Amino acid sequence: MTNQPFRPMGRRDFLRNLAITSGAITIGGSLIAACGGQSTTTVDGLAIGTPDNPIKLPTSIEPIKDGLANETGTLEILNWADYQNPESIAIFEKQFGCKVATSIYDTEEAAIAKLRNGTFKPDLILGMTDTGLAKLIAADLLQPLNKSYIPNFKNVITGLQSPYYDLDSQYTVPYFVYANGIGYRTDRIDKNAFAKNGYDTLWDAQFSGKLGVLDSYRDTLAMAMFRAGNFDANTTDAAIIKKAGDDLVAMREATNPKVDILAYQELSSGNRDINFTWSGDLFTALQYLPEGVSPEVLGFWYPEKTVAKNDFMCIAKGAKAPVLAHQLINFLTDTDNALLNREYVGYQPALESITVDLLISTGTIPESLIDALVTPEKYDAGLAQVSLEPTTDALWLEQWTRFTAG
Amino acid sequence: MDTLHRGLKQANLKRSPGLWAGFAIPGTVWLIALFVIPFYAVACIAFGTIDPIFRDAVPQWNPLAWNFAQAQEIFTSLITGPLRGVAVRTVIYVVCALSLCFLFGFPIAYFLARHAGKRKLLLLVLIIVPFWVNYLMRMLAWVNLLSVDGLFTRFMRNFGVNYNWLDGSPITVILGLVYGYIPFLILPLYATLERLDWRLVDAARDLGANSRQAFRMVTLPLSKAGMVAAGILIALPMFGDYYTNDLLSRSPSTEMIGNQIDFFLNASTEPQKGALLVLALSMFLLLFMSFYLRSTRQQSRQVTR
């Protein structure tokens, strides 16, 4: 299995620079009306829903009616590679007497472009993030959900049942949660090093050539900001952004880091000692451990203040099998099915019922990785990343280029 | 007879004046469809704008409305800014890889053309067969071989070489480029050397040249056109290569211009910068092409004389 869902930028950053849109889009008027007094941040004509200013999205059509029969035939899914367990899908097919066909995307941007021009015509879309949602709504590509088909929605983490990017979950149901932190080899780095040095560990020259950071300018620059004590992951302050760039250049000179999204492979194989990465990568890494190597060699430092995110499932407007699409969302939010799906994907389902105790007691996750789990409390305490206006985004990119251009 | 031929030729030309020009149509259509229009599209993206909502590139099809502000920024960056290091590094890597390709490739092509005898075909096939495997697959195989516990790394430890090949080393990237592109140098070189009139070398030897002099004064000049063509054939894709670096290094310290193009086009909110880098790279590569064209023109002049 590969970790394609977490391709650079595609999932997190590139589309994070887009917003829950209002004024500049064709449905702007209805959005403002639908906002019903909810305040949103408006940047360059874009209305951005944030944790402080959540947004209720407009609905241009009604959800499907209650009590419709399941369609026969094929349910078309659009998903990241290896982001669903084939075994789970086979069970669903058998249970609902249908076929499931999956198309793959590797960046949200490309997927949305293809949805807009009609290349992709899926029923169900998996793995998009809040900034992808902004585009999908702007292009009027989604249909609102009818929750009467999704009784398992109650299993979703309570704090995510009405997320800031989609109040009342009109269009979306959370899929997986993850947070940014540092994965490391416990056989080479003492756990206490992080308590003492925190992010500074990534600047330690002793790990030169054995260290990696995420190929994701928003995540990695934000990490450098957190290290410097600036905890606004969406800062517009040019001096703070420049300082983060300077610090990353210093890191490059000290440690010659790898910049990619391969922590789950490289930590497992032993090619790296330490990697700034997404928490879910450590669970995926378990599957890449060479034979005979204990899962205990993998550890994760979950910073006190860090970015915590989730992705979600949503149904395309004009879906040919909308009932089946609802059924699959319901299927994947069932605890047992979500656990089975997690076994393959690695990441952590966004369900309240899948607790740390459950994951540890079922033996699916070793205790050494308990810190990599995102609990509802951790999620609530997480820092959010939202879209940046173009001029600010250019500042972030400028510093990222300074770092990556060597 | 000459008069008869000339007469027939003139009669043919008169009868079908468009016939010969017509042969150029497929090539012209091909060039327009697959070079001129795409290149124009790249320019329109480079000098265009960005969709404020979807952040896609919005091409500006009217050249009179092209916006050159970003171009100035990118070119400044390439000359004095952050991208300068990448540009210089790319040139150094390609020059090193090209030199190594010639160092290893020329003797192989020479041997195949001159000394392989009956085994020529077999040896050619042996050289080509590994390259039937997809480039990415071959590079991924090397990633495994070169990893800390990889076969190659362990093998080299037997000789006291304990090197972490995948720690973002320029050597690994350059060797990766050599490995990836060398067959495309050997084959055209072999084709050139194989057609070489070796009697000229024999004549040089008869006239007193030793083998080294004969090689330097006869073989090398006669194979110059093939060398230039083969060199350009592999240098052009090397300049735009990004996946070798992606697979074997992924370190900013080995970043090449192709990696920056990939980033701006696929993973940033400024795709027009990627298009501008494509244009900048194309302009740079035109220098190589002009050198090649000049070289072939000189060759044809010499033949005409």
C-alpha cells in the first residue's frame, strides 16, 4: 500500500488556499442569505469559514427524498489511491447487491478541475478537505445530504458533527482525522528528547541525512513558526513568514533534510531517524516494517500546539446512485466497518466510538504509538489552517522556494 | 543522358508543382499541433492570470494583453534570487552526467561498432534489454538497492565503503541521471560509428599515425556530429528531469529546475511561475539546439565541398 492520499499539497495545502466562497461566486447571494447572520472572514472577495467564524453553506437543490430504494448497478467513487479497504468495499457490494467502481485522484486541485469539466462523474467523493469543499461549493458540484440514510452519523466525533467549514454537516461527513507532529525511531532517539528540545530536535545536526519534513509548504512553514513561538498557522505577518523561511534554511544547512511525504516508508525501513509528518503516517508505517522488526521502534511526538485536521465524504450533484452513495457513507461510519477500513488505510476514522482504548485493546495499534492518536480533545485543541489570500500566499511560497531551492 | 534526366525532372516539376511541397504538410501539421500551439499555450499561461476562486491558471490568449510582471520576478530570481542556485546546480549536474555518459558510453559504442564482430547484435540487445523496463521501475529498484540495508550498500561495505547513498547526495543524483540516460547516448553513437568509413583510419595508420593520433584526428572528428546529436538527445531531457531527483534524493540541496517547475505547476497556487520556468528553460535549451544546427550545417557544407 502506498500513502497516496497524502500527496504534497494536494490534500492539505494547495486547496487550503481556497475559501468557503461567497461574494465572488455565482451563488454568492444565496450564500450570504444562507449564512443567516453567521460571520465569515472575507478576503479578496472570498468568504472563509474558520473555527472562530464557522459558515453554513448555501444549498441550491434539495437533498434526495426519504425512503428511496437503493439503485442497482454501479456506484462510482472518486478517492485517493489506497484510501479505502478493498475488503470493506467487497462487503458493501455483497450487502447492497451493487458494483463499486473507483476513480483515483492525486491532487484535490486536479480532481476538482476534472469534476468541473465533466471528466469525473462520480457519485461519492472521498478524502476532500475543507478548502476543497470551498471549490466544490463554488462550482456547485455537490448535493446536500439526507441524513435519514446515515443513521451512523451519530458515531462521528461530536465536535465534528457540525464543523466550522460546513455547519450542520449539510454536505459532508468526516472520514479520517490526523495531526502534525514528529515521527521518530524509538531505537535511535530517546522519547525524552522531545520533552526537552521539542521542535529543535529537527534542527539537530546529528540527524543530518536521516531527517525528513513534509513536502507541504503550509505545514512545514507553520511548524517552523510554532518552533519560534508563533502559533498562528495562517499568519499574514511578513516578518514571521520570513523568519520561518530563515529557520528552515538554517535547518537545511544543519541537517540536509528530505522534503517528501514518505515518512511512513523511510522510518519503517530505517533510512530516517526522524520526520516531521502527519500522525496517520505512523499507523501506515506499521505495514512497512521489515519482517522481524518490532512495531515499538516507531514513535510519535504530538506537540502541545499543532495543526489538527480531517477530511470527509460528500456526494456529487447529479450522482446516478445517490442512495447507494448515502449507504456507503453510512457503511463507513459504522464502527466495525470503519475499523476494517482503517486496517488497510492506516489513518484514524473520525468516529467517537473508535477510542484510544479500543484501538489499543484490539491490538491494531501498539502502545508506543498511543501519542499519534488524535483524541476528540486533541482535535478540539488543534490549530486550524485556512485559506490565505493570494498576496499572503505568495509570501509563504517565496519562503518555501528559498528553502526547497537549496 | 544528363540532358534527358534534366528534361524529365523539369517536366515532373511542371506537371505537379505542389507535389514536393505537399510532402512537407504532415511535418508542418505535426509541428504546429504538437509544438507551436502547445508552446503558445505555455506562453499564454505564463503571461496570463490566476482564477481568484479556483486558483487555476487562466491563459491570456491575446499577446497584447500579456502580463510580464511575474516574468520579471522569475527571471530576477533565476539570476540573483533563490532560483539561481537551482539553475546553476542543474547545469552542473547535467554537465557532470553528460561527461560521465560520454566517458562510459563512447568506449562501449566504439567497441560495439569496431570490435564486437559476430557478437555485435547480442551485445546490443544485452545493453538495450534492461531499458525495456520502465524508467520509474528501474529507479525504484535502485532506491531499494541503495537504501541503508540495501543489497548494493551491504555489498560495498565489504570493500570498506560505508556510504549513505540516499541521504540527499549529489553523487547519487548524477549517477542516477547517467544510469537513466546512457543507453540513449550509446545507441546514436553506435549508429554513427558503425557507418564510419574505417578505411580512413587504416589510411591514417598507413600514413604514419599511431592509433591514438588516428583516433584523435580521424575517428573523433568523423564522429563529432553523432556525438553532438547523442549529447543533445540526452542533455535536453536531463535539464527538465525531476523524477530522478525525486526518487533518489528529495533533498533541497539537490533540487533541479525540473523540480521547481513540478512544484509550481502541480503543488503551488502560482502555476504561471511554472510555465515561466518552462519558457526560461526552453530559451536556454535553444542555445544547445542552435549549436547542434550549426554543427550539422557545417557538416553538410563539408560534405558538399
